[in-house]
Amino acid sequence: MDAAARQEALKRLDVLVGEWVVEAEFPGLEVPPGHSVFEWALDGQFLIQRTQAPNPAPDSMAIIAVDPETGGYTQHYYDSRGVVRLYAMTFADGIWQLLRNTPDFSPLNFRQRYSAQVGEDGNTIRGVWEMWRDDSDGWQQDFPLSYRRIRR
């Protein structure tokens, strides 16, 4: 991947930069909204996401990088439980996807994916986390997760 292609891949992520209200829906629970900030780091080479979440979700930090081999993205995820995960990420045409289907820094007890659509105005993102346990018949909804921008 040349420098121009890398910069173009990073530029696609600009729509995420800013402060967001984060809303998760857990069956049978009233969960107040959380807060997430996306900001550039290290001369714009990485996008950092910091999220403060109410129970039952953990606070977290993620670092998004461009994969120099594929031109796709990698999201390194860390949370207040001590969980560390590595997701393959795509972001194109308003579709944001995260996928974890191989063991990484923690055991793979289940596969995970997040699929979301950025709203036409760029100020909303609506998506769903799904999981696939080895004993299940495919992907099952874990919980919806949406973002609403409050500051660019």
C-alpha cells in the first residue's frame, strides 16, 4: 500500500471523529446512555476511541489502524475488565463492520461482529453486535448499539 492509498483509507474515518452519545439496548434492562470520543493520534496515523459506558457494559478504549497489507483496518480493543481483543474492520460507503472470528489476545469462546450504518447526515450510526457460539446455528443478536454525535 502506498502513502496516498493509506491517507485515503485514514480520511474515510473522519466521519467518526467527535463526541457521541452511545445507546445500547439490553433485554429487560434500563441502561442510561454512554459517551464515546473518537480522535486522531500520532500525527493522524491512528484513530483512538474512548468510551465511558454504564453497567453492564465496560469502559473501553480502541485503536484503529490501517492494515498496510490489505488496506483494510484493524481495531485493537481494551476494556476495564482487562479484556483485549483484535477485530478486523471495514469502513466503506457508510457501512462500519467489525469482525472477530479467530483467537487473539484472549480465548475465542464465541465469534463476534458489529455491523452498522452511518446516517446520511453523518451524525448517527445504528448497528447491532452479534455473536456465534460453537453450539449455535449461526449469528445471534447480542445487542443493538447506536451512536448520536453531540460535537464534531
